[in-house]
Amino acid sequence: MDSNNPFFDNIEKKTNVKKEDILKIANSVSNADFSDPKVVKDLIARIGNTAGVPVSKEKEEALVKAITAGNIPGNFASLSKIFGSKK
């Protein structure tokens, strides 16, 4: 993963989460099974803790349901295409 990509700088500026933390999370889930609700719950908790944002049980359940059903891109490359900066 290219840590020099401006995508990471943009996320860091908007969320105050360090680029290194973003990369650690991204690398840790690069081969994750997003159809497994436990894996998804663990990821949601880790992201929430890293960002300092509490995730309600209702929001967690909605996210788990959407992700495990395949309604949200399951890999970082797809997410970066959606949220990447326009040139």
C-alpha cells in the first residue's frame, strides 16, 4: 500500500487519525473474511477506538449487516476509489 498517496493525508486531516494507524488497520484486514460477523465487529471496534468515536450497538449491527451482506466494498482498494481525491 502506497503511504505517499494523498488519500491517506486527506483522511488524516479530516479525522485526526494518524496515517500510520490507518495503514496498520488496512494491512491487518487485507485478507480478512468480511462475511464473518465477528471479524467485522472486531474491525468496527478497532476503527472506533483508533478514531476515538464511540459506535452504538445499533450502528454496529447495521454496519455488520451491510458489510457481511456485501453492500459495502470489502477491500481497501475499492474504498480508496470511492473516497479518493479527484485530479
